[in-house]
Amino acid sequence: AQSVTQPDIHITVSEGASLELRCNYSYGATPYLFWYVQSPGQGLQLLLKYFSGDTLVQGIKGFEAEFKRSQSSFNLRKPSVHWSDAAEYFCAVKNQGGKLIFGQGTELSVKP
Amino acid sequence: GAGVSQTPSNKVTEKGKYVELRCDPISGHTALYWYRQSLGQGPEFLIYFQGTGAADDSGLPNDRFFAVRPEGSVSTLKIQRTERGDSAVYLCASSLLDSPPQAGELFFGEGSRLTVL
């Protein structure tokens, strides 16, 4: 069965600093990988997805993620964080049958 | 509206009562998902429909939970004999059949917050 681990429950970064959120997945076949963001009181919004091709994918709001099959990882990065990026971030993996499983999330706080 | 719509947005009920939560997906989306999210946790998969049939219901916690999608559009999640542990936000999402099918983006509603007293 597929699973997703986000090792960091909470991360704080200063505004303007770089960001990396970690995600490790477990799935036997080619994974379909996603990052979603959830702001307080709002629904989940897709940041980016990977299912084939270039292992570095670009998303909305200046985010990118890199798929590393050898490490079973799909870490999310942003070169310069803005105060509005404070939110909960979820990594997710979809199996061949279409079932999407989420990690437990990483809460991002941004210091002025 | 253009997005996924869930009603009610808030539901407070008493232990032992029956509850229905409704999801209106984006028009034309063939796949529909239900998730449950507790405070501080990631969304927990419950069930996934392709058209009218449940493609995967492995996440339903027990036989008190049931979901239907009779015409392949609107879905209803039904919870019988509610328990305090059922309190959570229930999220619905819909998706097009993309190419490949598993790559389709899920569009989420804002959820139905269920509180069982």
C-alpha cells in the first residue's frame, strides 16, 4: 500500500529565506506525486504535480519540487518565502487505481 | 458555481444520530473523492467514485459509513449512529479523467465540519 511521510510537523523561516519541505513516499510502481497547500479557512489548492518526464517540476506561487526515485523523495522548495506563504502543506501520492493518499502535513510559519 | 460545493458547511448533531453530507462536484468531472480531516492531521482517504460506482472504498472506517453517487454527479456521504470520534471536517474533491487517468488534479471543496456532541 502506498504511504507518505512528511518528517517535519512545523517549520519556521524568515521572510525572504529559502524553504525546503521534505516528503518521502512508499509505493511500488511509478508514483504520481502532488503538493497541496491549505490556508486557514480555505480549501486545498494544488501547487504542483509530477507523473513523468523532467524530475524538477515548477508550480504556482514560485514553488518547485524535485522527484528523486533513488531516495523516494519529492521535496518542495521555494527560493524566497513571502509572509503569505504561511499555511499547511501536504504531500500526496496517487496509485495506479486513482487513490490519492496524503501525508500528515507540515505547518509553515513565516517570521517578519 | 464553478467549484466543488459541499453542504452543510457546519453540522452539529448528537451521538447516535444519522447524518448526511452532500457534495456537488465540478460539472463534467467523472471522479469524486471523500476525505476526512481531523485537527492537525492530513486528509484521510475514505472512498473514491468513478462515475456511479465506488472504485475504492477501502478507507471507510466501518459499516456506519456509506456513500452513494446514483447518477454519477452529486454524492452523499451517510453516517449512521454517529459517535464523538466522527467529529472532523469531511472534504469532497472531484477530478476529470486525465491522461494518464491517475494524473488528474483533484479540486477540493471547503468541507463540511461535523461536530458530534
